[in-house]
Amino acid sequence: MQAENQPRADAARLERLVARQAEKRHLAAVWAARAGLEAGMTVLDVGAGTGALALEYAALGARVLAMDPDPASLAHAAAEAARRGLILETIVGRAEALPALPTAPDRVMLTDALHHIQDRDAALRAIRAAIAPGGALFIAEYDPAGPGAIGAPMARRMTPAEAQTHLAAAGFSATAAEPGPDEHYTILALP
């Protein structure tokens, strides 16, 4: 009986993920501007999920590599890219064990994902090694100084200082954190 209900449960889970990520779509233009994303750049979107932001980066003219550990989410992103006539490459994987990439990214977008990563230092070291010369890492995280009305639970949020410490340990030179919309802060880091 449980096996019969699994496809419905999987579909419901995916539907919830799509809806939750769609609420963040408006942030793509803000993140792209802060990251210095330009048409023609290769972008690695780590933790891309169902592709809400990755698809918007592709619509801006970037070559997007959407990476996530969930194949069902990436299948949704690929189908949506095809429906919209966008080019999106999907990669099943985790930042901690970054798979081989088809090309070195000019920008790595790590938005609302760092707090999910178990071994942050290993993930950031792998990202640093993968970035193209002249490239950068863009981080957006929910700020624990925010009211907690939206976004990650307060217990999962990391301070900008914590993020900066992990970036320094991985060999990045990072800008000061800037306040962002929807209880976020952002950091641009150079390898």
C-alpha cells in the first residue's frame, strides 16, 4: 500500500518545492546584478532545486549549470527550460563532492544553500577550485538579525561573520556583507 502512495507523495513534495521556489523568483535579477552576472557567462547554480532562479539566469543570457542532489527537482527544471526555450544543463550532485563540470563557471551562485551544506569548508574549497580565472562566488543567506517572518528557520540561519569565516578558511577574499531583500544578506567572494 505504501509503495502505491509513493508516486503521489513524490508529486506532492515536488509541487511544494516548485511553489516555495517560485516565491523567490523576483530575487534573481537582484542576485544577478549583485554578482555582476552578464550574458555569455557560465553560471553554476548550487542547490538549484526546481530551477526558479537558474531559469531566470538563463533568460538573462547566461549558460547555466543547475546542480542539486535531487534528480526530480532537476528534471522539473529541465522540463521548464525546454518549455520556455532556454538552455539549462543539469548536474546531480552536492557541493561537498563537486562533480566534474563541463566548463569552469564565471559565477557560482550559492543562494539560500550554504546553511544546508554539511561540510561547508569542503564545499567552499571545491567551489573555489572550480571557478574560472577572474570568476567569483556569490552568496545570499537569510540573516539571523531579521525578524524571521520568511525564509529559513532562525536556528538554521548563519551570521554574515560565520559565512565570512568559512569563506576565509576556503581561501576566498570576500566583500563585506550587504543587506538584501527578504531578510537576506549577500557576499561576493573572489578565489
